[in-house]
Amino acid sequence: MAEPKSYIDRTKAVVDPEEIRDPELRELVEKLGNAMVRVEQVTAVEKRTAQMVQFPLFPEEKRPVSNDVARSALFSCVQGKDRQMFENDLLATVEGIEIRFTGRQFNQDDHDVLMQLVYMAAHKPLGEYVMVPANAILKALGRKIGKSQHKQLEDEITRLVSGTVIVRQKGIGKYIGHLVDNAFKDDITRRWCYRFNPDLRALYGPHAYTLINWEQRITLRGKDLARWLHLYLVGHAAPFPVKVATLKKLSGSRAKELKNFRSKLRLALNDLKATHIIDDWMIDKNDLVHVVRGKAISESQKRHLLRQ
């Protein structure tokens, strides 16, 4: 890049530098002019950067999930009728991540909607509005397009817009805001118009998100714990053993007793095995859950294991 011209260089056509006889005044004017040049350059870079901030482009058959979000109780495995209201509540997460939430509790249906909206917004700079037909969203989610489904989608987008999330990544930074910044529904054309906060991009940085097989995901619709486990496990090339009690906490399960959750967990793990998301699983005598992904891991995860 060419060296920026000084203020005096840029004004030679108007003011002869020799006319500034006072050395101190000349130096002051030049410093002021150069500072103005730097401000102009920084502003130009910031404008270009703001225009280019966007989600990565995702393959058609995949959907992105933020690893920090997937390994927490932010999107729980509860059904809609069991939702709770939170007020700056600290949610269960893995070590190194802190998540607080205010609003009506999210569940796996809400997470599916978020993943689909992020996918549909990948071609647009963050902060710009994305307009899509409501039917297109519903069909992508594997749902019907009747009145009740449109109402469910409206409720889900409303929760994503109204809920306030604080995600603190240890040693990195903190995101405070909504998962969907705002949204508008045109009742005549049945189109949704929505946008994301550009700062949300931090949750989808390099190595911060995982691409999931969307077709597999759709087959798990209605199986809340299996869907939560799906997103929790796919971010690990070789999942480490984890306590049943830890999974109960992280998933936001409302099971009253650990034995009840353990029974549901076995069913959910069998669902993942039947869908080829995992190869096998077992719960040992210490109540540790072992999962084998094998053929289910992605090519990038295979390369990661080879490097290790």
C-alpha cells in the first residue's frame, strides 16, 4: 500500500508550504494533518470490514452449530410445555464457558430454527436483513406448512429474538445480546425478514462450530434428548467418557431422578446409533458414558486425530 501523503503534501495545490514560516506552527499543522489521514484510513478499513463480516458459507446438506452453545443447557432437551422463565440465570456448561440467560427457556426445536436461520443468512453480511419465505423455513425443518406450524415458527423466532444471552469464553471475550437481533413477519406474503448481530460471528469462528448432517438431524425430530446429544457429541472427534449425572445437568433434563434420566439416555443413545450418528456406546460400572463415533466422524475430525 502506498505511503499516506501528509496534510501539507495534500494541500500543496492550495497552500504553498513555504508560506508557513513558523517552524513550530508548520510542525503542528503537519502532525494534525497526518493524524487526520490515519483517522480516514482506519475509518475506511472499519467500513470495509463491517461490510465483509458474515458467517462462513456452509454446504447445502450441512447446518452449523456453535460448539459453546451445543455443550450447554442453553438449548435444553425439555418439551415446550416444560419451559421455564429465566432471569440472568447461570446455565450448566463445560469448563471454560459461562452462559447466562434471561427469557423463556429454549429447547431443541428452537435450536433447529436457529441453525436453519444461520444457514440461510450465510450469503449476507451480518447486520443486513435476510428475507425468506416462511414455507421455505418450515420445509427445511422437515415440518408441514399448516397454520399450526406457522404459529410454532413464529413463537420460536420470537423467543430467539427476545431472549438475552451472555456467553463468556474464558480468556477470549464475552457476547451479550440476542441470538437473532430482530425479525419482521409479512402476514400477506408470509415472508420472514430477520438479521443477526455482527458480533455473533465470534461464536462461529474457526474451530468454534461444527457442521452437522441435516438429514440425520431431521430424522430425530421429536426425540429431544437424542437431539441434544447429537449436537453435544458431533463436535468431538473422539468423545471422552462423561458421567451420566453430568449429561443430565448439561442437557437441562427435568428428570426427577438420575435413574429416570439414565433410562432415557439409553434410549437416546440407541436412537443415535440407529441413525448412524455414533457407532456404539456403553455405560460402565462407574456410571461413565463411553461413545464410539468411528465412521461417523467428519474428514476434518479424522485429520485432527491423525495430527494428534
